[in-house]
Amino acid sequence: MASVKGPGEATDYEVAKRLTLQGSKLRIAIVHARWNTTIVSALVNGAKKQLLASGVQEENIVVQDVPGSYELPFAVQRVYEASKTQASLAPTTATSAVTDLLSSASLTDLTSPAPTAGSEQRPPHSSLSTPAKPLRTPFDALIAIGVLIKGETMHFEYIADATSQALMKVQIGLGVPVVFGLLTVLTEEQGKARAGLLGSHCHGEDWGKAAVELAAKKTAWAGGTFL
């Protein structure tokens, strides 16, 4: 029997299309724990894969790691604050435009002598592709990823509850979407299954898709628009 668990698709095709198109304008962070690395790595890869599929540019996906899941709330908060610091230090649009113009190789074409008859003409430098510059804006959304596996003591329960509550508080406090990517499983097999390591669906992909949707809707809602 097919499972009914999992998020449904956007109810409107045009809305789904707009969300994908807006992905190219987003900057998203993935903050993950290193405990249970095999499972965590698969989840991180799944999230990143979906972010790219949703239009987010590779250079606008920042991945940071911390020792364990308990450190995730603090790390998410500080990583977001770091992105705000980057934004405050970034050059203004006008300054960037002047810098780009002055550093453009196309200026060479303006000062180069005209080709003489019979000489080889080279294509203008402007035809060369330049790598996209990463955004220096505050993160539009963050994904917190960790894996907790039940052991013989109450450690599992304490960490799961404290981390879950703290991530929610960070999200509300920052006013920025923090996607909950904390797996709390009873066995390693359950974790592997949810990370797509047993031929099953990788939950990390759901988290990547959720981050793009929430980031786009947050921006729309801030402008008084509903998607």
C-alpha cells in the first residue's frame, strides 16, 4: 500500500512555477550536525539537490556544520546574524556597478586600435562568460539538519525536545523560516530509510523544497501579496 505521508505539491501550477522562478533570487543556508554522518550527509545532499532543482544558484547555498544536534539552534541563529553582517559590509549597488564597469574587460575593446585590413579579428571580451557573483544578502531561509538515534538512556529525549523547542524559538525570534530537518528515530535503519539510503525517499529533498517555498512566500507576504 502506498504511503500517504509527505507534503503535497503546490495547489496551483502557476504558483509552483513562480516559486521555482523565484529560487534564483534566494540565498539559503544549510546548518547540519556531524553526528551520524552517513545519514546526515545523505539528507544534506538531498536538500541541496532540491534547492538547485528549485532554481537556487550553487553560489547562494551556504553549508555549515556543528558537532551535534544540540548545537543547531545556536548555530542557526549565529549563521543568520553572520549573513546580516555580510549584507551590511557589502558594497552598495551603485558602487558595485562602477566596480564592475571598471573591471570589465570590454573597456579594452574601447581603447584597442581598429583592426587593419587582413588582420585577424578576435571576438570581443564581452562574449566571454563570467561566473555569477554570490549574493551578499541575509539568508531568506535556513535548513537545520541533524539525526538523533534512540539509545539506552534518556539522552535522546532530552536532546530531541530541547533542540526542537529551541529551533522554533529561533525561527520566531528571527522572523525567518527555519526548516525543521531533525530526524528523531529509534534505529539506524529508520534513519537510513528516511535519508534515501535504502532505496526510499530522502526527506532532505522535502526540506529543500520547503525552504524555497517559505522563503518566497515570506517575501510576498512582507509586500502584502499572497501566493
